[in-house]
Amino acid sequence: MVVATRQLGRHVTVLFGHEQGKYPDGNTVVVQGRGGSVLIDPALSVRNAQPPLAVDTVLLTHTHEDHAAGLSAVTTTDIRVHEDDLAALRSVDGLMRLYGIAESHWPQMTDLVTERFHFEGWPSATGLVDGDVIDLGDVRVHAIHAPGHTSGHTVYLAEDDDGVRVLVMGDIDLSTFGPYYGDASSSLEAFETTLAALRDLRADHYVTFHHKGVIDGSDVFRDAIDTYAAVFGRRRESLLALLDQPRTFDQLVESGIVYRSGTRPPLFGDSVERHSIRRHLDRVLADGDVATDGSHYWRHE
């Protein structure tokens, strides 16, 4: 259930999930204008909203199970996500392909997303692109493509006639865990570019789906995004430290650079490590910091 709400200006309301939207929950945003309403990222917490939520349009920042967990309980005829994530929203198999997990894990993962997160696939959903605007009369919602977490990850800037600007950031969550780029469609380089671009995007409030909730003011936001982006470098250094001795790729995955010891999810954690390590490994190989004989990798002296 929604545990708290906060009004940001006259038009934007944040519906906070359990523990500031800690996974598997999240923080949902409603934008209400005189010409219509938009709901962004319906989390588990909105499933039991009373009265049930009814809006004109639902926007997803991207297609992941937790961002659509409340979607089947929301009354709407207009569901949109960036076109790069659209296939994943339309079917469970599309979602599995976006994750990039081994097909042997598809049945278990399908059970997880359908039973715990109520993911059913929405074939009628439509795609949006960077620069799309939903005009609600006295407030507008701008789609800003922000890839990296997924190829279609998009943030939404709500700007009203009073000049209040609210940036809804999805899974650019500014957490101590750091950026997540462990899916088949994720990109380390795109994530870095996205964070650099967003750093200078001025808003009055910044809303994350998990953990932080609402950050007020651009100065606080810039400090938070710099701390968040620093995790890229720490993971690179963790990988290089592992390569002080020759290791196979599977040995690197077993050691890991993303999850702390004892916290790796049993169903998909190995896949996240594989995708993340591969992206960092490709970079350090290209930079000449690491050598390989085709089966083992080691730090280049």
C-alpha cells in the first residue's frame, strides 16, 4: 500500500512505497493537469489504492517487473514506454529477452514476474521517443531518453505554468548500490553519458523510484549524482584487482564486482554479474590495461 504522499507544486504527487520505495516496491508519480492526468511507474504499492487509480495515461520509465507491478490495477487505455523497451512490455518473453538471462531460468523468472509482480504483458502498449510531450493544459510532461539501465530508459520532466520543474528519474536511483547495467540491453557507456547529461538538468525536485524518494534542489542533486557515478570507477578498480592474477571469465563472474558478498540474488545475480563484468572487461581490454590469451585475463604490466 502507499505509505505516504508528497505534493510537489500544484500538479505533481509522489506516492511513496515501503521504505522509500525499496525493491520490490517503488515510488509512483501522478501528474494532474486541467486537461488530463498521467501516472508514472505504477509500483506494487498502488495495487491496493482506494479508490483504485484511474488516469488518462500511464508512462513507464522503462520495462522492468517492479515498474509495472501495479499496472494491471490502474484504469487507463493509454500505456506508453520508450520504443526500445516496448517489446519487453508487450509480452513476458520480450521481458525475458530484455533481461538476457539464460533460457534455462526463464520458467522460474516468469513465475517471479507474473506471481509476485503481476506482470502479464500489455500488447496494446505504444512506444514513445525522446522529445515527446504530453500536454495536460497547465502542466507538460517531457520525455527525455536516458539509456544505460535499459536501452529505452527514459526520464520525465514535468513543468507547469508556475515554473515548477520535477524530474522523474526512474532507476537512476542515486543509491549507494550504484548504477545497474546488468541486462542484455544495458550499456555502461550510455549510462555514463546519461548521468553527465542529467547532471546539469535544472529542476526543483528530483524523484527516484527507489531509495532516495525526493531530492530537493539542483545543488544537492549534483552532489548525489556525482557520488552515484563514482561507482563506475570503483567497479573498474575491483575488476583490475581481481586480475592481479590470471583468471577466466567464469572465475571473474564467481568473484563478482557488483554485489557484496552474500547479497547476490540466486535467480538472476549471476547474469547481472556476467553482463556487468563483460562491459567493464571490454573497456579495460580496449584501454590496454588488461591482456588475454583467449581463455584467461590478467592485468597488463
